[in-house]
Amino acid sequence: MGLKHFPLPDVGEGLTEAEILGWRVQPGDAVTVNQVIVEIETAKASVELPCPWAGTVRELLVEPGQTVEVGSPIIAIDLEGSAGGAAPAEGSGKIGEESNGRIATLVGYGPRTASAKRRPRKGRVPAAAQVVEVPAPEPAVVEPVPEPVVVKQVAQQGGYVPLAKPPVRKLAKDLGVDLTALSGSGSGGVITREDVQSAASGAAVGLPAVAEAPAGRERRVPIKGVRKATAQAMVDSAFTAPHVTEFLTIDVTPMMELRERLKSHPEFRGVKITPLAFAAKAVCLAARRTPDVNATWDGAAGEIVYKDYVHLGIAAATPRGLVVPKVRDADRMSLKELAEALERLAATAREGKTTPAEMVGGTITITNVGVFGVDTGTPILNPGESAILALGAIRDMPWVVDGQVVPRKVCQLALSFDHRVVDGQQGSQFLADVGALLADPSMAITY
């Protein structure tokens, strides 16, 4: 038997931290190798982590809602005999990285299959933090509590997570009180409910009163996970790449008529053909004639990197926020294959099962704002890409055909591109090509 601390691993793509969403085990539970013990949320996806050892859970070192850095211990497990022999070295959090002559592996980690109830974030545990048990001077002076509570203090370079029980942390969050500014009056320096209430009312020495917001008319949600990563990526993109956006309004009646014919075609039976599938095919074909839109600006190397493949990003709204999974090698797919790939991608995104690996490495993106009834927009580039196409709603509108005003199916396109890589002529040509292919799908024969 031996006690092992399991450190938060790097689940891929160089992520440095993750939030603990929920534990699947509790102290005293027996665990087996590869049993899922915790669900975490990174900046890109929710992931279930399996246990690398067999044994008994001694202690959960991090509460749900906390954000911890890779390498921080999150759970203590009593090993059973030699069952943990293949475990990664303590302190090593990088999957697949060699440490002390062994390879750290987490067999079976993957996207979540069930949702976990989240609690409000309690604080951040630094990677190099040490977990220090704070013993009471005498058992007799410890405040009675309704259930066993292990109070932990985390110290690193003078910073700490304040000593407070979960209900007190929640009260402080609700009242807008910063626990790090308080000195606990409880045993061992524990911050009590009275300390928080005093600070909120301004009774604590040197602390200003907290202004109360109108009850029920405001709510605060921590900026974290996908929302935090998306916001940072959009800011970086907007203030790095010089954006240009061009617009084109097209008559897509022929495309919609072809869509109806394909529904009864044997090859497309059971396949959901959407306008997005046609747009995806058009983007792949048009990129052949204007490869600049599928290139990347590498400022560090002083190069423009042209890609001879299309990893097509599809912006998708999910309960976790905006994600952009990729259809790999979309340029090699037929219309039917693209339609099937898009349907799988959308289903995976809605279920929150998109993995971090599925959201990186894109070369060009489509955002389908038309599904929300929006005509068009000025989309922001995904970092590392040089073009993004917004596909607007398809509406019945008056259109001039052969000198006569008739009702037609009309759609607006918007193309944003990086003017460092794509000149106005190239961007315009690409947008015109996409429009021509949607307005007359038979034009694909000429590409």
C-alpha cells in the first residue's frame, strides 16, 4: 500500500489549466485502472479523466469549480499492492511524455458522455502549489460543523487560497466579498460566515461597504472555458490581422432547386443536404483558384504558408459557447460526403463531445449565420487563418430576371480576409467564385 497524488495532466494542445467540473468518486471509494474519476473543462472541450491506478480514494484535493494548472495534484489515492506500477511519475502531468524512465499515459481519456453539475469557481490552485493540512491546536476548540470538512491552504510565493468552508465561499461570492482581503476569526484562521457578513456591511476595519445590486436583476458568470478562450482568440485576431470584409448578394434559386432534386436521388437517400453543404463544396472548389485564402501568415518565420489541403472550420453555437470544429481534407470530399461530415460534426458539437484535437489546425472557416435568420455579418478571422465566409439566410425576394421582377431565393455572403495575405483582387475573385457556384451549381464542371 502507498499514497499517490494524481496530477492534472496535459490533455493535449499545450493547455495549461482546466476547471474541475465534477468528481465521479468520493473519499473511501474503491477505484480501478482507467475508471473515470473526474470531469474537467479546458479552454477547448470537456474531458473525462480516468484513474491510472487501482486503489482507494483518500482525499479530493480540489473542489468542483476550481481552476487548476497542469501538474497540480488533484486527488490522493491509496494504492493496492503493485496495481499502480504502470502509473505516471508523481508530478508529471504531460501525457505521453517520458519521466524517470517511464511514459505517462492516460488510456481511455476522451470527451464527456454525461453532463456534470457545476458549482461556482472557488479559486485557482497554482501549479507549483503545496497542499498543507492546517491542524487545529486542540480537537476541543475546533468549531463544530454539520459535516466533515477538510480545510486546506495553498501557498505559493506569498499568495494563497483563503481558508473557508464551501458554504462560506458561496456566501462571499453572492455578497461580492473578496476572501483574500479578510483575516479569519475562526480556529486556525478560518474565515467564518460572520467575517463575510461583516465585510459586506462595512463593519470590518478598513473595508468599504459593498453596494448591493437590485435583487434578482443582475447575475455574474465567471469568464472561463470556451468563452474565455474564444474571447482571447477574437481579440488577438482582430488586433493582429488587418481585416477586410466584402459582401455579395446572389440568387441561389438554382441551388435550392438542385437540393430538392437530390432529395429523391437514390444516392442521397437519408442524407441531409443543407445550404451549408453546398457552401462548403463551393469554398473548397473556389480555394483551388485562389489559394491565398487558404494560406497562413507566419510572421515569426517571415513566410506565407500555402496549404495544399482544406481543413474546413465550421463555426457552431453550443451550450458551452462558440466552437469551430474542422472537417479534415474537406477538399477531397464529394457533396454527399461533406453533407454527412457536417451532420456528424453538428451532432457532436451539440452534445458537447467535440475534443480539443478536433478544433485546431483549420485553414479556412464558414460561419452559417443564416440559421438564425440573419442576413449577413462581418466575421472575425480564426487565428492562423486568412479567410472566413459568412453564409446568410436564404429569403424569398424580388429579383430581376430577363428584365422582369420575379420572386427568387436570395442569399447574402460576407467574406472577411487578412489583407496581409489576401489582396483585394484575390478576395473579390474568391467571393465571386463562391457566389457563382451557389448561383449556378453547374459551374462546378468548369473548376
